Amino acid sequence: MRCLVTKSTGSWYQVVNNKGESIDCRIKGKFRIKDIRTTNPIAVGDWVEIEMEPDQSTGVIVKLEPRKNYIIRKSINLSKQSQIIAANLDQAFLIVTLASPRTSLGFIDRFLVTAEAYDIPAALVFNKLDLFSNEGMEVLAEYENIYQNIGYPCYKVSAVEGTNIEQIQNLLKDKVTLFSGHSGVGKSTLINALVPDLELKTGAVSDWSDKGQHTTTFAEMHDLPQGGYLIDTPGIRELGIFDIEPQVLGHFFPEIRERLNECRFHNCRHVNEPGCNVIQAVENGEIEISRYESYLSIFHGNDTRA
């Protein structure tokens, strides 16, 4: 029976069949001994084949269909393994806040690089607009300028006050969309504003650490009333880049990619080579210095800072 994985709890998975029925499933043992280097061989958004258990109340996942794409990160505790956050996406939205907690430019860049590497259109959603001071609005304009200039859509919302919620709802229609971001950026509050019937649990940001408390424990896919699916994920503290070789990293920065054939050396690393058009573009202000710093950080393997 072909089913869609809608929730993962680590050892059990919730799937939905073509009748819209939810079935709790476990994984057949052989999944765990194949050469799969991920901590979770099955992810939310996967299409799988299942067989019902003899009691007909639960099922066993026996086959994983090929994925069209996925968002992946390095497993923080297991350096040789990775974690697939979600699979078969039409788009990925990173929920960003400039304070309480702050989403760094480096974190944004690592998310966008991962999306680029797996051909997933990405956008930034700046939340908590209701908390912005005049100075905050100036910083927001700087962020928007950086990312819109290289082709990433940016949206501004207040989940609490409902500002621009309808705009986001229209973007989600008939698409499979991933919502990701740090704990505390308001993903659950935003999803509740988008789909009020879900009534997801929300939490406050810790005063002493300025980091959010996890209110989403496992990745879960939600039906959207306008058509499509929204995948909510646990807050991410760190986003380690996985399985991207340094020599091809430039392909996943759009502003570097368009200059790759203009360097003096065909194998230019864009680090310290003479005649590097990328470095020249940085010096001329054509490539944002923060983006180039992110490139160098990932290139040298310093890629898990929040």
C-alpha cells in the first residue's frame, strides 16, 4: 500500500493512505543495516510502501520510494552521519527573527546553501514585525537588501498581530512547504495564524539564554485548507553543512555561481588566488562581505555556528 509519511517520532512513523486514513508504522529491520548514513532512514514527506501487521491496526514500512529532493543537516553528535529534516519539497521557508532570538546571517546562508544544493526554492520570512523598533526596521531593510538582490524572496509578518498572513497563505497553496528556523522564532505561532484549527503548542523565549524552548518535538506534516501541505520541524540550534565538497561550494551561492567562469584559474577556490573575479567582486562591493564570509566559513569547515 502506497502511503505518505506525515509524522516521525524516531521509532514510529505516521503515514496516510490514499483514503486519508492515518496508520502508525514501524520500519522493517533491513532499513537499519543498509548503507544509509542518516540517523533517520525515513523522513516526513517520504512516499513509502507499507504492509499491514496481522492485527491490521499498525503497519510496517517495507520500501522507500526515490526522493526528488530533501533538506539535510550534519548530525551534531555523530559527525559521520546526517539527519534528513524533510523530503519531496516544493519550497522551503526559513523563519527569521532579528532578536529574541537573533538569526545570524551565517545561519541563514547555511540554510540557503543546503536548499540550493538540493534544488529547493527557498525564501525568508521575517517574523515578530510587531516588536521592531525603528532601528530594527533599518536592520531588516539591510537583511532584505542582501537577499533580495541575489534572488531570494523576503516576506515580513507578525504572527501575533496577523500582519501579512494572507500573503503567506497564498504562497503555500497546493505546495509542499517546509518551515524551519531556530527555536523561539515563532514557527508554531505563525502556523497557528495560518491554520487556526491546528492549535499547536507555543512557548516563550528564555530570558536568560535568549533562545527559544522547543515546542515542536518531531517533524510533522499538516494539511492546508487551501490545498498543499506544511511541514513543521523542531527548532534548529545549529545547521551543519553535509556532503558538499569545498570545490563545488561556489555553485550554491548564486552571486558566486554567476562569476565562476571569470576567474583566471579554472580551478579557483575563491580564497586567496590571484585573478579571482569573486574576490574582486567582494572588494568592489558587488558581493556582500557577510555572504563571502559565510562562503569561507563553510569552505574551511567552520559551519555549525548558530
